[in-house]
Amino acid sequence: MIRPGIAAMGLVTPIGAGKAEVAAALFAGTRAGLVPRDDLVPGRTVLSGAVPVPPPGSEPGAEPRNNRLMRLALDQIGEEVEQAARRFGRDRIAVVVGTSTAGIAEGEEAFLVHRRTGSWPAGFHYRHQETGGLGDFVARTLGVEGPAYTVATACSSSGKVFASARRLLAAGLCDAVVVGGADTLCRMTLGGFASLEAVSAGLCQPFSRNRDGINIGEAAAVFLLTRDPAPVTLLGIGEGSDAHHISAPDPEGKGALAAMRAALDDAGLQASAIGYVNLHGTGTSLNDSMEAKAVNALFGPDTPCSSTKAMTGHTLGAAGACEAAFLWLTLHPDTNPDRLLPPHLWDGAADPALPPLALTRPGDRLAGKEDRVAMLSNSFAFGGSNVALILGIDRG
């Protein structure tokens, strides 16, 4: 299987927009992006990772917030996509993106207007809520004409797009693929997690004995993959569908462990080659318990790891791409010349019921050789639709 080079990356998150701004916040460690909201869960204030997004235009059918957030990320890779289009042809550039919310927020607002007035608002169209609309939007925005579609596997959606993109490249159906994902805050998602009693009363505390649930966030991240070498490479992918339960993971982490092992096998690497693990780390009791067991069983207690959801909140269908972007920033010498690792922000109260993990602290740095580095990122979804990605550099 080929190892695509990641030629470009753009992202917008609750901790900043663009590579330089996000990298500075990521390596310093910040919770400034998690802000109180009282309009998402009735009768309750929750902390959520919000992103400033330009308002929609006044024209009928203006793009939903999810697309507008994605556009901010696309603008950051537009030049590289144009170069690829001139080189390969627009019909040889594919698009595979992930989402879970699409334009649900617009549907919610439109329904409230309809309930109040009896009429749908002029700017609303049902297609805003179509899950597949994000892929079409990206293709239209970039003016590319290859295969374009959307993956929707809940919280692993924009991690799984890397596997789909690599298959398209390997099959010769395209020469470059724009991959990524976007999700935005909406009442339905927050209400759903609240009904599961999975939303934290305050700041999420991944892997703490005091953890009481997640914070929800929003983000968009996109990448340009080609067969050409690049400073950061997609080394391996492990996918799974363990179907242990519709919303709960296997308590022993069997599905998570299988996905990580498959990614290592795909990359041809031993567990000892992984210099850092970006944990799924939602802050819920069941997820953190099973992931700690799986990571400890595979990597032991000494491999540096952290959950960046303590900074951004859980960005749902965008989490896989957002956290792959964090690996890209950590690996790339231009954005991380000091080889810093994303810190694990929490209350420091270790859970004695969990196997030990080497949770990073602010200022921790990557150990080992500078010319060969590999890192893994986990994304686990309802129904056991899991994915582990390995990104790396190899100048040897």
C-alpha cells in the first residue's frame, strides 16, 4: 500500500486558526477555547469549544455554518490545491471529508421560526442538513472534479477519510485527494450527550478519577494528500468495527487495541517506534477506562500521550482530522522546531483503577532521533467504528 505525503494542511479550532496560531496554543496548553454556553442544553450552562465564524450572507440558501467553518480551513490550502490542479487536472483531484452534524444547527433555527410563525425562513433549504453536502461543498469551493463524497461514522468520520483517500490513490482513480472534516455546535448533539449523562458539569478531566464527562467543541481541518514525498507522511491506518454496543465501548478496549495494532501492522512498525499517542480521551468514565487499558497493553506505561480534547472539547465528526492536524503540527519542523509535545491538561488526580499512562506535561519534548519519528492518533465512535492513524517523518 502506498504511503501518501501530506502536502498541505489547514485548520480552524477553538484554540486558534491557521498553523502558527494553533501550534502556539497547542504546545503551550490552553483552555481558553472552552467557553460557557447556556443556549445549547435547556436549563443548563455547559462549557463548549466555540470558533468565531463569519455570519452567513443575506442571499437565499446561504451556506450553513458547517460549510463556512470548512471554508476557513480550505482557504489555507487553496494555493497547494491549485498547483495540484494545474499539474494533474481538476478531474484527478478527489475529495473525501467527514462530518456528523452537517447543517443541523440551521435546521434547528428554521424549525423554531416555523413553530413561531408557521413559515420556513427564506434563507433555509433542507439540503443544508444533508450529511453528504460537505463533500459537494468542498469540491465546488475548490473547483475540483474528481470523486467527492462524505464519510459519516460519528466521531471517527474524519479519521476514516484517510483510509478512503489512500484507497482512491492506490486504485489510480485520482492523483491527489483533499481530506478532512468539519463539525459545528448544535442543540441536538449537546442534548443527545446530555441525555446520556455524558456532558461534564465543568471542564472535562480526561483520565482523572474525577472525570464526569465531555466538553463538546467544533472544528474544521483539511489536508492535501498525494503520492509524492512530503515533510509529513501518512504511514499507517487501522480501522475496526467491533459493534460491542451502540454507544458503549468494549470495557477491556478490544476494539481500540485491534485498531491500533492494525495501524502498526499497516505501517510496518513496532509499538516502540511510536513517539507520541494522541488519545481519544473524551473524559467519560467508560471511554477513558477502556482506552487506558488498550494503550497500556500495547505501548506500556512510558510512551508519551495526551488528550487534546481538554483544550478543544470533543469536536465529534471533525475530531479525527483535527487531531491528525495536531500530529502534523507536532511532527513538522517548521511549526515545532523545539520538538514539543501537546500537554495533557487535567486536574492531576490519577485514577488508581486505570493502568498508568505517561501523560505529558507542558514543556515535555519528543525523545529519540530527529530524522525518524512516528505518532499515532486514536478516534473511537459509537458502534465501535474505530480508527487509528499513524503519521510520521522519515529523512533517513
